[in-house]
Amino acid sequence: MKIKQVILRHLKLDLLEPFTTSFGTEYDRDFILVEAQSDDGISGWAESVAMLDPLYNEETLKTNWHILEDYLIPIILKNEIQHPDEISEKYFKHIRGNYMAKAAIEGAVWDLYAKKQNASLASALGGIKKKIEVGVSIGIKDSIDSTLDMIETCLGEGYKRFKLKIKPGWDVELIDKVRKVYPEIPLMADANSAYTLQDIDRLSALDDFNLMMIEQPLAYNDIIDHADLQSRLKTPICLDESIHSLEDARKAIKLGSCKIINIKIGRVGGLTEAKKIHDLCLKHEIPLWCGGMLESGIGRAHNIAITSLPNFTLPGDTAASSLYWAEDIIEPEVTVDNGMIMVPELPGIGYEPSLEKINKYTIHSQTYNLS
Ligand code: OSB
Ligand code: MG
């Protein structure tokens, strides 16, 4: 497979509602869309999930553009790629970090590869599920009542799991009130690293609400204190920010830092690494689910494909396009029916990127050719 052209586009989509986590509020979503075109004119698509500011992790839209333009795209244009697994295993191996930048171009090549095989991305990755279960991630709101309203709406739409963002002071009382109204719903909390071991009393208080899991309570780069915390809680800890690779997952499992892992394709450097973490977790009976980064439909399509692998046994964060965007950039949009998404069977990501809509939301673009 020879890639003859790569196009980077900076898009900006307005979020229908601001999304607040312990690290900040997003009002809109700026992201890089990657289009990789083969010499026979087929395009593969993916997006970088890096945000404008280095708050979730250290990557940003600008660092991703730089790494893509100056390092990753030249490698992709220069080499004949037989299989997308070679990208992380061979071509990008010497470049440290920059997981989201790597995942963005690797994902576009995976889509292209699947299209050339006339296979869905899901089946090219070894996916087996025809439909996937999904939940919602509910940001920090200005009142507990508005959180309860959001849960009610999403329950009505059949979502299978409810994740509430928490931070110190927006935690025990919130979960207590939600549990009083909804004693049985599959409920979890995501702290995005807002606590330390000094908050053990608060975290222990959360242990009494039958939560499915607490996601990333402690530091974004920690697996030691999480192991300590897990030994003191019956609620499973799920790691998000701390897991960037197969090696990170192996060490976290070995230390007992978590009982569940959230896979984000961008955070782990791409689909090939995500598959490897999937296989390791299957072996160790660590359940998985696919996280979200407020993606456009292109990123959502990739998430749906990886979630079709067998060990994604817990509902993920890939909710319907209409929960985030007035209009998405793919056709059809991602729809959720009774908490389920049908895994597309068409070649590649299985949704058509709409060039008209993509152009409408593009702020800047740059084309790279083999020179
Ligand atoms: O921690 O999972 C997270 C959004 C941005 C950054 C980090 C996270 C999130 C979400 C939203 O929880 C997931 C989504 O709905 O896409
Ligand atoms: Mg998270």
C-alpha cells in the first residue's frame, strides 16, 4: 500500500452543551482530521483526539500538527506499508510519546487498508460483535437537579450505563442523591485525576454506592498509589489517563492498580496497540470499555469498530452524534437505538465523511505530497 497524499484539516465544531470535567470546561471542539489517500485514489480517515489545551494529557492540537507534519507524515509518504500493524511496530517505534498524533495517522491508514480489503474496519481488527452497548458521560453541572434531568433523558433513550464526572466537593452528595432516585442504574464516576491518597475518606465514602467503577481517581501518571487505593476499596478502579501502552497495562495489572481498563485509541497510540491491550486484558480477565474524547463522527466510527472486539464487555462512552453536535460530519450520523449501536458492515469505518460539512467546519488545511 502506497500513500501518495495526506491532508490535515483543523476543524471546529460547537458543542450543543458545554462539557465540564475536573480539569475544565469545553464549549467547542477543535480537532485535526487526517485524510490519507492511496495511489489508487482511495481515502482513509481518522481524527486526532488531542484538545486545544494540555489539560487531559500533555498533547495539544498544535503539538499534534507539528509531530504529524514534521515526523509522521513524511514516514508514511516514504514507505510502502503492507499492513497497518507495521506503523507502530516498525515505522513509529523510535518516536517517543505523541500517542494521539500517532493514532490519528495510523487510524487513517487502518481505514484505508480495510477499504482496500473490502472489509469493515471492525472485521479487519478482528471484531465479532454486530452491535455494541453504549453509555453516556455526564459532565459536571451547575446543580444536582440538572444532572438528574440528564440521567432521566438518557435513561429514556435506553443508554446502558451512566458515568458522572466528579471532583472534590461534587462527589459524595451527588452520588448519594442520584442513588436515592435511581437505586439500580449502572452508575460510575470519573474523577480525571482530581484526588490524591489524602482524600481517602471521600473516596471510601464513594465505596458505599454500588458503583460499577471509579475511573482515574488519582494522578494522570500514577499506577503506584492507585494500587494502594484499590487494595482499600471494594469498588473497581478503572484506569484511563495512566494507560498509554501494552507495557503500561501489563504493569498496572501486575501491581493491582485497577480491575478495569478504559481504552482510548488516541491515548494508546493507535488501533494496533489497542488490539494488543485488548488481548492482554482478555488473558488476565480485565474487562474493557472504549472511552471517548468528544469525537466527531469520524472518531466515533473508529471507537465503534474497536468496541466490536470480544473483551469490550462493558458499555463505552460512544454516545449518539446528536448528543454533542447540531450536525455531524459523517453520513449517516451515529445513532443509538435502545442503548445499542449497530456496527457498520460497509468497507472501512462504514460511515461516509461529508466533504460539504467538513469544508464548512474547516478553519485551516494543509496538503502533503510525496516530494
Ligand atoms: O475522561 O473520559 C474522559 C471527555 C474529554 C476528556 C476526557 C474524558 C471525556 C469524557 C467524555 O468523559 C467522553 C465522551 O462523551 O466522548
Ligand atoms: Mg476518563
